[in-house]
Amino acid sequence: MPSARPSVAARLRAAWRSLVAEVAKFGTVGAVAFVLDTTLYNLLVFGLPGLTEGPLAGRAPLLGKVLSTSVATMFSWMGNRWWTFRRRRSEAMGRELVLFVLFNAVGLGIALACLAISRYVLGLDSQLADNVAANGIGLALGTLFRFWAYRTFVFREELAEEEREARRAAAQGISARVR
């Protein structure tokens, strides 16, 4: 009599599909947050080209990055909570938000370090240099860290009902193949 438990291969395929779906959704949310962050940063620090100078022009590029990232963080939390990791979110929304903000602060620290090195160590202060350092290199490194941290610490709990559904579907798939 066949076991109702899915095979190791079936469980690995299901885990892989789940991971690929999460990475794709995380990337989509991240892409929109990136556009939001980058646009706000450039408006705050450089303004509208040919029309007006940014309110933080020449004075506070790091503050501009903190402000733009803060807005993008809130957008990202909502997108990741309600879409990317919706099957992993817990009922403790406040705990999730605190951890999410904490790990985003670390990700922001990575981007700020890249921007600070570019600006203050290498002496590069053009719009292109700022964007490559903070929104290119810093963002890529911070994104890798954040995906790992969100999956590991923030959105780590499978919702019980969806987990039972997945087990049932896997068991039905196995019994259908046996027949």
C-alpha cells in the first residue's frame, strides 16, 4: 500500500517552485521599491534637471538616501507581507514590521556605506556616481541580505491552513499517480 506522504523528490520540487515564486515576487516588489527610492533620492538631492535644485542638494545626500529608503521600505513591507510572503506571514504584524524595518536599516546601512565610500573616500559626487554606488552596488548587496533576512526571520511561519492544503494536494498527486 503506497504511503500518503509525498516523496522526497516531490517535496523538493514543491519547495523549489515555492522558492522561485517567492524570488520572482520579491523581485517585482523590489523593482517598484527601487524606482520609488531612486526617484525620491534624485528629486531630493538633485531636483528636477534644468528646473529646480533638490532641497538637499550639496548638503545632505546621506539624509536624502535615508528619507527615500524609508518611503520605499514601507511600500516594500506592504508588498512583501501581502503578496510575496503571504503564505509565511504571522499574525504578529507588529513584530514583522519591527523586524522588517530593522533588516531594512541594515540594508540601508550597506547602501549608505557604498555611497559614503564613493563620495567621501573616492571623491565621486556626480549624480551618476551616487546612483551607481547607492542604487546599484549598495542596492544589490542590500537586496541579497534582505531576501535572506526576510525569509529567515521576518516571514518565517507557514500559515497552517495553506500548509495543510499543500500536503493534501501533494498526497492527492501521489495517489493519482499510483492508480
